[in-house]
Amino acid sequence: MKDTLIIEGGYPLYGQVRVSGAKNAGLVLMVASIMAEGETILDNVPRIRDVEVLIKILEDLGVSTRWNEDGSLSLYSPSGGLRSKTSYELAKQLRASNLFLGALLGRQKEAAVSLPGGCDIGSRPMDLHIKGIQALGAEVSLEHGFIYARAKSPRGGRVYLDFPSVGATENIMMMAALTPGQSIIENVAKEPEIVDLANFLNSMGARIRGAGTDIIKVEGVESLRGGRYAIIPDRIEAGTFMIAAAITGGEVLVENVIPTHLHPISAKLQETGALVRETDKGILVKGIENIAPVDIKTLPYPGFPTDMQSQMVALLCLARGSSVVVENVFENRFQVVDELKRMGARIKVEGHTAVIEGVNGLLGARVKATDLRAGAALILAALAAHGSTVIEEAVHIFRGYENIEDKLRSIGAHVLR
């Protein structure tokens, strides 16, 4: 039962809550740390299940890891080199394990990476990753569920991504950082996590410019050195707490945020009628009784993030009128709909589009978290529902939210694990 959450709904949330380091930035920075010999110290790493799995993969490759008393994470890569093949058993638990492809190729000129696992929210093919590393001189073969890549004489190259994939951008950027010559990557992802990776690699001696724009240029260097770096705050965790304030009609100050990263979320919340105000300490969100319906299309950054779509759907279940949500990134993102319907939501899904008819209230029920963000959406629905909700398979939630129950309780939620 330890992976079950029980939430008693109907209590507005009040107070302050502090956001942890970004899951999606933390994971790629941990992977990138292997590109430098010696010790790297990362601050603001969230202690979540995905990070624990990644630590096991790193240790299996030969990296020494240690949590320090100040909460930072030390990663030590030996100078003699690392294993270049990731464990299948560990990699299948974690989508981000595919990022070892670019990091190992950069450092050791070879990599064998298991096709990755993670949330079942749709196909996330590796073709763009492979196309990118091939453009930099890697030879690639697929055998028995592994991608085998070797770069005997890597060289800078030009890559155009057909879709601005975050993972492909990260993999190509990491390999390019230690590949001789200039690499130009076009139509790249612009997410804040991409900018954080570029800043981190540059702090270790890489020469990368253009992160956050459409084109990233990388001048390859011979080696990188370890250092200390603080991960950006988690914009998806921040957005989840912002919606928690709105859906319960409460008032919450979300601390440790970068407001510009949250503009797409803030804008949509304001359209629903919620009060959203940036302050010196963070973002203050105040809910209102009559939630207005809004239409949403998920898009790569700076569009509305797919990772916030499920949570927004939970809020729109209580809007006065009908909302339309179009999912343009992952085709299985609407798995949460069947669970919300158990709580009384009125939602119709056709293909990539969900039409949500607002209802007067949700009712507590026994539901199941199908993936990380669906789990977060069920928490939000449960906080606003009448009665008690039991969320099974909450292990998905703990993959991406640090101390979620404690944080919710600190602002007045009635949560049991």
C-alpha cells in the first residue's frame, strides 16, 4: 500500500511551497557529468525515483556517487574510462537513459545504449538522435534492443532536426562538445533544460552558443573538467502547485521559480480567471469560484508544455463551460481521462483532441496513476473533489515530484501515503 495516496478533498490550500530542482534538467546534467574526468558537484538535484535509478546506471558504468550533507550530489568519473554499455534492466525503467548515447560517444567514442523505458505516453523514437550522431561521424547499428554506436574519426557536422526533440538536441549537443571542428544543429528544442545543459557544459569548458534559439553552434574541445553547478527549478512542479491553488480556490506562493519559464502556464491560468502575480519571492496564485473555460494546444517550448496538459485538464473539469485541449506532442497523453471520468468528469476524446464539459463538482473515487503527469492531475482533481480519493500506482508520481505529500500537507492538503 505504500505506493497508494489517499486524499480527502475540499480543503483550499494556503501558504508557501518551495519548488525542487528540475527533474528533466537534473537527469541530463547527471549524464553529462561523465564527460569530464574527476569530480562534479550538482546542487538542487531532486531526490526522486528517476534520480535514484539514474544513480544506479551511473554506478554500473563506473561512476562513484555520494549525497553530501548540504544536499548536493557528488559524481566522480575515473580517468581510466567507463563502461560504455548501459544496463538493460536499469535503462528500461528510465526514459532519460537514452542520453548516455551522446555523452559516452563524446567521451569514449563508443556507446551501447538500451532502447529506453519510462512513461507510456506515446512513441518517442530515436531516429533523430541517430541521424544527429551519424552526421558527426558515428557508425550505428541496432541489435537485440540496443543501439551500438562507434565514432572512429568523429568530426563536426551539420544537423537539421525534423522536429525540435529535446532528447535529440541534448544527445547531439553532448557528442558535439567533444567532437573536433564546428557542429551546427538546426531546428533545435528551446526548452529551459536545453539552456541549462549548454550552461553546464560551458562551465566545464565546452564552447556552445545559441541555446534557447533555433540554431546551436558547438566548437569541439579536447576535454572537459569537473566543477560545481546548480540545477534550474522545476517549472512543471511549479505549474502543478500553481494549479493546486487555483483548483482548490486557495492562495499559494510558489517559491524558487524562474517566472519566464512559467509564462505559458501563467497565461492560461489567468485566462481561467485565477489571479497570478509575480513577486520578489516567487509566483502568487489565488483561485476563484467561477473557473472560465479555455482552449489549449500543447507545443514545444515556448508553447504550452505537454507535461502540464493533464494537470490543466483536471482544472478545466470544473470550468463553467466547455474547453478544447489539443495534444500535439504525445499521442497517449489522454490516458488520465478515463480516471477523471470515474470522479464525475465529462470529457470526450477524439484522436489528439479532448473536449471537456465543466461540471459543478468532482467526487472522490478509487483511481490509478497511469503515468507521472496523469498522477499529478489525479492529485489535483482529488484536492478539489468531495470526499476521499484513493490513487493507486502512485509510484509514477514519486518518479518526478520530491516529497509531494509533505509539500501538499504544508499548505493544508489532507494527504496520506
